[in-house]
Amino acid sequence: MEKDIGKIKKNETTEIVVRIDDFSGKTGVTIREFVTSDRYTGFTKAGTRIPADKFLEFRELVNTINIEDLSNLKTESKEEIKEEKETAN
């Protein structure tokens, strides 16, 4: 079973892919880089896998990140995130 959740463009040749998959009979969330270039197209070794039983713990960790601490975010991105939070509440 594989279900792509989404992709984030990292640069001109690389995307970060988030997917739910089954590896060795165990379900989890895989976050990996996918490269499209003249030399190679496909997943790289860069990435990680979160087992299903650890996903809630991982999500809680990610949710503790303060957006203001990510100082390299563009102002418009911060505004989009703020709007998404307001819409969710």
C-alpha cells in the first residue's frame, strides 16, 4: 500500500515527498527526496520513515515548532500560515 500525501518543492530538481506506505509488513509515514535530472530520476537515500505507532509523537513534536523561530520564512508565507491557523479555529 502506498498513498502519496503531498510534495514540497525543495529546488529545481528535488521535491520532498510525504507518503503513507507499508515496509516489511509495517505501516508508516515516509519522508524522502525525489530527484528529477538528466543523470537520475527517482527517490534518493535522503529521508526518514516514521512508524505508525510513533506518528502521533512525531506530529506533536512538529506542532511545537514556533513559526516565528523559522526566521528565513518569507513574510507572505508567515501570513498564509497565520490565515490557515485562523481558518482552522
